[in-house]
Amino acid sequence: NHLQQGIWIPHCICAMISQFYILSLRGDTIITRDFRGDVVKGTAEIFFRKVKFWHGDAPPIFNLDGVTYVFIKKNGLYFVATTCHNIPPAAVVELLTKMAKVFKDFCGVLNEESIRKNFVLVYELLDEMVDYGYPQTTNTEHLKSCIHNEAVVIEAPKTGLNLPQWNPRTVPSNAVHRPVGPTQNDSKSKKNEIFVDILERISVLMSSNGFVINSSIDGSIQMKSYLMGNPELKLALNEDIMVKNMDLGGSHGGYGSVILDDCNFHECVDLQDFSDLRTLSFYPPDGEFAVMNYRITGDFRVPFRIFPFAEQQAPYKIEITIKVRADIPEQNYGGNVQIYCMLPKTSASVSTELAVSAGQSAEYLASEHRLVWNIKKFQGGTEAAIKCRVTLSAPISNIQNIKKEVGPVSLTYEIPMYNVSNLQVRYLRIAERHKSYNPCRWVRYVTQSSSYVCRF
């Protein structure tokens, strides 16, 4: 609970790090801080060479020559901590995650450009968060009173996913990328705005005939507030929400109801009205935070179904066909859809055949023995297919051996303004406010893939 609040427990049972640095994907050291001087210099270069040795699949924690390296990768940046002490590694991972969140809160956008242009602010934040290697606080609200440097606002990168204009009160995702503290262009009038994102990440394991073997949803209601005066908010969810092993009043579920396996709430949330009215009351803290996290493992309609086929045409030739169907409403679409398929290690040459359609491309990555199929915009209710002809350097005896060599097929995507669980925000209100206080409320729904795999 202390970690969730960004308040750290006594030093004797907490993580003690020696160095911290932020690296780009090229290995450039953007930010570096040596807290204790008990680890040799040059560990940033040693770390980067080791990570490249693993070809991007390096474990988040590893030891090399008596130095423990702990890192996370976010938005094309490596956040790294080193230590020569025996410390709980999970606590360091949590610390790095919280530090990345704080940098995003104060810089607005978390990428290489924003870190470089706000390096003075980042160093000031770093000095407040960690003292002589010991974590102090990662609470944005606490840090706001200690930070004096202003943020240089960086425009958020365009993702290519333009949200459909359901109504004029729908804004793109980059509208929320603004610093929580003062900026160097504060001459513009500030708006009273609050952003709510219902983000669902889906894990699916599927058989070759499209049958779902295992599936789950990890959801989160994320919020970022730019309201003056920190007023009390009331967030109302579906009236028919049920949580397993929780005795809730009101509706007892039924067809179409939202049934959660479990959920947890931010410490600022008052649950007094949740049981009967499904309403959350809270005073939003500074920065981005998760109002509620939830998990669903029951049956639900998966957004995409994959149908892979493999056929042996000759001892040295196989043909692979992958069909994908979008089982989402026609008015929705999957953006930046990528389908990956592992091919045999004995693949000598690969050719692909796609339907004549704009926004599709395919390539074979020989070094990784992987086929990559890109679909920029996958409209709901439609199908797409690809044929892949593979010439092998060594023969495969039968179809069963082919299935062992080929696959699995994996899928990544993002679907704006759509969520699978049907969890909805009925309303977001300010409990008490002056008549002239008229804030803007932006609510978005986003569905993403966490692990979407289909076996041959």
C-alpha cells in the first residue's frame, strides 16, 4: 500500500540503488546519476552491450561481475538502476516504474525528446525522489510543492489512430499529454479539464479452428485531472456490475451484466456508495492515476479470430495461409494491426501474397525467422488473408512436423472507442461547484492486445 501511494517505507527494508540512468535505444546516455560511488564507472555501456547481446529479450534483472542491473523499457527508453547490494529486485522495478510515471506527469510526454529538453527538471525530480540511493517519495502531489523548474512542453507523437468523431466532446489521446506543473508557455488560459480512459488489455489463446482456449481481460480506469481547486468527483459505472466474492446491493446480474472476477481501487476512492449505486467518490490527486483496476476471465466476444492453415506441397515447399476476422461492430476498427508468424528455421526463401488492399504490407525477417503482416486499419465485420510460400533448405517429412516448426501466430492491435467488457461510465460529476465552474470531461475507451496467440 505504501508503494501504491508513492510513500516509501524505512531504509532498512527498502531498495538501495547505486546508480540510475536513462538510455535511448541507440545506447546514448541521456540522464545519469551516481548516488553512492560504490559501483565502477562505465556500467551504462556494459549494460547496453549485454542487452544487445540478448537481441532485445534481456531479462529485467541480471547480475554481471558482481553488479546487479535492473531495468524497465518504456516509450523507447531504458530506465536502469545498478547496485552491488543484496536488495529486493521487485522493489527496484516498482521504483523505476514510479519514476517513469513521475517524469511523464511533470514533462507531459515520456520520450527521448521530452527528457532531453527537460533534463534540468528531470535532475531536480531525481534529487527529490532518491537520496544517497534510498527512495524518498514518488508521489506527484508531494513532489509538486518541491519542484521549481518549469516544463518545456513537447508535442505528443502522432500514433496514426484518429478517433472517430462520435460527438464534439471526443478528443484524441494526445490531448492529455500536458505537464501537471507550471510550463514555459503558461500565457495561454488554462482549461478545467478531466480525462478518463477505460483501457482494456486482452490475453487470448486460440486453437487453429478459431476456438478460444483461454482468455482474460485486464482493465483499468485511468484518470488525469486538470481541475482547479481539487473538487470532489463522483464517477458512476454500470448499475449491473457484479464482483465475484463481494456482496453488492442493487442489481444481482443477469444477461448482459458486467461480472468482474476481482477489482481494486485507488486509495483516494470512497466506496460508500459503490455497493448500492455503483458510484465512486474521490478527490483526484495530481498526475495520472488508476481509479480502478479489474480483471475478467469469463466468456466474452474476442475482437479478432485467427484461422491458420499449413499445407505441404513438396518435401521442400510448404504453403501457409492465415485468415483473420474482425468480430467487432462495423463502425469500429482495429488500428495498426500486426500479425506475426514464426516460420521454420530451415526457411531458405519466402514469398507472400496479399489481397489488393490499401494499408497492408508483409515482410519476412530472416534473422528472426518471422513473418510480419501489417494492416493499418482493420474495419469491423471484415476479413483479411495472406498466403505465404516457403522454400526449405531441408525437407520436412509430414504435416505434423510442419505444425511443430510453424507458428504460433500472434496479434497486436488497438481499437479506439471500444471495450469488450461493456463496462461504461454513466456519468462523471463534480459533487459541489459554483455555477460558473464548467469543466470539460473527456471519456475514451481503448482495447489493446496483451497476449493474443493462435496455435497451428
